[in-house]
Amino acid sequence: PSLIMNDWEDLFRTRSESSLSRMIIDGELDLCQAPPMPQYDEMFSRLVQVQAQILGIWDAIAAEDERTLKQLLFQKDMALCKDTNGRTPLHLAYRRAYQPCIDYLLKLAPEAELIRDKKGRLPRDYASKVVPKEDPKHALRRLESCLSSWSTIDSRQHALP
């Protein structure tokens, strides 16, 4: 949501830094729209770092960069941050179908699995692309069985009357 200059000043004047930080984490406040407010420079710079950390989390998941994600997600509450649509990092990880990120996020903040976005969707609702990993031995047996049935069909077609 875009605020006008007076709204921004009122927001910074009436809210604590931790309250503003919580608004950023909850996806309710985007500092990219904020006008220059020299009287709040110190607090603003700390809040910008929180927002940059959150943007880094989204980017790490989108890039399937588990290492960077773990570096940015050293606090549990950051695993529960939300975008403007109410989606958590776990929502995006399921959408990307990147299992290492999903596993890490569930380990760090299992309650994220119960958070619904603004459309009422749970993270698992974004899992349409997630395909369970198959045991390689089972996959090989299935392939051998398939090839075996094909060769049986093929030999029947070429059999002499």
C-alpha cells in the first residue's frame, strides 16, 4: 500500500521500531515507497536491512539456493515473514517444488505449514509440481518391467503364423 508523506511521518512517529519491523515481516509495510525522512534515518536504515533480508530470502528460494537461504534464515520469525499476498517462504518453496528448501523451512518453523495466504491457501496448496522422489531401485524395476512387456508385445507382432 502506498502512503502519502504525512502518513509515513505519522507511522514512524507513532510506532516503535519493533512494531514497524513486524509490519515489514508481515508484508504490511514496504519501505521502497517511503519518502526521505532525515529525522528517522537511523531507524529507517535498520528497517531497510530487515526488508533486504526478507527480499534475499525470497530470491534465495526462487534461485533454489539453499546455502544462502540458511544464512538469511537464522531467526525463526524470518521463516514466517510474508509477502503482500500473505504468502510465507514455505508457500514459495512449495511453488518452486524445491524439496531441500521445503525441508529446511519445515524444520525451522513447522507452524508455517498452517499459515494461509490472503486467498486462504496453505503452502501445500502450491505443491502441484512437487513429485515425490522415487526409490531408484523401484524406478529401475518399473522400467525393466515396462521394457519387458514391450519386448513381449514386439515379439508377438513379428511372430510367424
